[in-house]
Amino acid sequence: MKASEIKFMSDPELQTKLAELKQELFNLRFQLAVNQLDNPTRIKAVKKDIARIKTVQRERQLTAEN
């Protein structure tokens, strides 16, 4: 997911996407622990997507305060 796509999402959409990504990260870590993970690079991609969403949320929070 690109940062430009995330910036055009609404706040509720960001919340639901963040929850989905956190659940996916949990599942990927679980698969890694039991040696059933097919694509280990997916963990890194999901972490980056979570960080992008949190960054956009924080930017919006700061602009709303000012």
C-alpha cells in the first residue's frame, strides 16, 4: 500500500485497515513460529504499512490541534 493511497482514506477506513493489518501481522508471526510461513518478507511489508497508517493518523491529529 502506498502512502498516497493512505492519505486519501477517511479516518474510519484507516482504523479498520489498521486493525486488519495488525491481525495479519499476528497471523504471520504465528505462522513464522510454527514454520509455516511461505513469504517472510510479507512481515516487513505489513509493518511498514502499519507505520504509514499511524504516521498519517498522527499528521491529521496534529493538524486538527492547530
